[in-house]
Amino acid sequence: MMKRILMIAVVAALPACATGTAEPGASAGNVPAPTGDVRTGTAAQMAAGTITAAEMREHVAYLASDALRGRDTPSPGLDSAAAYLAREFARLGLQGGVEGGSFIQQYPLRPRNRMAPNVVAVFPGADPTLRNEYVVLSAHMDHVGVGRPVRGDSIYNGADDDASGTSALLEVAEAFASMPQRPARSILFLAVSGEEKGLLGSAYFSDHPTVPISSIVANVNMDMIGRNTRDTVAVIGKDYSSLGEVVQRVAAENRALIGLVAGDDIWPRERFFTRSDHFNFARKEIPAIFFFAGPHEDYHEPSDEVERLDVDKAARVTRLIFLTTHAVATDPQRPQWTAAGLREVRRVTGGGR
Ligand SMILES: [Zn+2]
């Protein structure tokens, strides 16, 4: 999640409460089930059961380790994160999404003598026609690197921001790869960099997509999915398109697997819709939603470490993301903006393409 600098620099001196650490509204009576084995259900529900807290912890522990030194853009630690993701996607049998079969899309930074990576992996769909359409799942693998020490710790690990979402991409890929049948549409997994420097990697990808931009039917973005109340995740932008109804239905039909309420954006003054990578897909008028478990006291601090993450919650958010993506990828209809949603998106993105 990028700091509120670029988009809203003109809004000076906000009251302190606007940057508080409020949590999504807790709802009573919805006790989440822990993420364990799933032995019965539909094929998609069985696949969702492969997404576990233990595996989430393993991925986050590596990505947010001190060895990667906060994954600044550009840096050797960021390159290590990209290499890890490419290796894992390859191990799961996914295809490199960049021309020539590579998993790495390099893009230029300013000044132009440095490059930074995005990781692009494709899980091909099964339908002869719909496989040429893509659901893009995105998360940012970069964070803010090494900085001002706090209590002797200068490494900004970014476990929640956004090793959690990046790990979710791997777990969703594994769930799809475990299924006996592929969905109709293809899934494109996109781990971007440069998010913390102004959504750079997703801006580059959306301007230089590796598949035709018109073939991207939806973007599902995840950034900071492992903190705050156990039973709620905010789904930012859910009222703007038909994607919101899909999330609500999936959450309601899979309470035992997921145990989460798809919550509203309760921080409108923070303008979170403009502050992560789905923004660049919305800018292209591609229906987009953003899974976000909310801000907290370790946001952009060296203390955003794996030990503070609720990996069980992160795994259940990831199950919700997987089942939502599966539903979108198998629905003959493309997701659609609502009329009011598209008006609002055009307003906040400055008018689209
Ligand atoms: Zn951030």
C-alpha cells in the first residue's frame, strides 16, 4: 500500500483521525473456522482447502525476511523476491507470461539507467474461446527497503505490506494447479514492483500488457490481507461492479471454508481505491476489486514482520480470492461496472484511457 503522497498531495493538514488504525467493523456470530484439510465439497472447494495458514507463513517468512532487506525498488532483495516467485510459478506448472516464455517483465525506472521487474505467470483456461480472456490477479512484491531505525531495527520487512498478498498469488496458483479441470478463462498472475514508489510496475504493465488489454476481464488485487479483526476483510470497490456480488455470494456460500464477511470501505477519506495496483486497471476501465484487511500500527514500520501477521486470516482471505476468481473465470458473462460505479471510477482516475 502506497503512502498518500501522489494522488492527494493537494489535501493538506488532514485531521489525525484520518490516518488512524480503525479496523473493519467486526460482526458478531461468525466465528471463523481454522484453515485445515478439506475432504469434501465441490472441486473448487477442495482446491480452496489446499490454501493453508502454514504455507502462507512459509512464503511470507521468506519474502519478509531480513535477508531481502525490505525489497526496495530496485534492489538485490527485490530481484530475489522476483526469482522466488518465478521459480514457484514454474514449479506449479504455470507458463511464463512474457514474450519468449519468461516470467520476468523488466521496465525502466527514472532516471533511465535502472530497471525493475514485474513477475507474470499464466494459468491457461480450458475453453477454446474464453481461454483468450484473462482474470488478472495482482499484488506488489516490493516494499520500502531499509530506512530510519526504530528500536534498533532498520529493515522494513513489509510482511503484511505486501508479502501477504504476494504469497496469496502463489497459494491461489497452487489451488488452480491442483484442480482436475481448468476454468474456462485464463488466469494471469502479476507480482509488480515499484508500488511503494507510485504504482510504477502496475502502471507499466497496464500500458504494456503482455496480453491484449481488451482481453483482461477483471483485476483482483490484494494488498495487506493479514491483520485486524479475524472475521472481516474490506473489499474496496465492490459496489462499483458486478464483482462485488460474486465476492458476497462466494463468502456466503463458503462460511466453513472462509469465515469472513466481505466488508465495506470504512476509510473513505484515506482514498484507498487510489492507493494500490488495481487503480491502474480501473484507469483502463477494467472492472477491479481490492482485498484489504485494513491499516494498523505497523504500517510502513520495521515492525511489519511475519510474527505479527494473522496467517490463518490471510489464508482464509486467499480462499475467498481463489473462489471468487474461479467463479469469474468460469462465468460465461464478463464482469460489468455498474453505471454509478463507472462514473465514480472515471472521476477518481481522471477520465479513463
Ligand atoms: Zn505500502
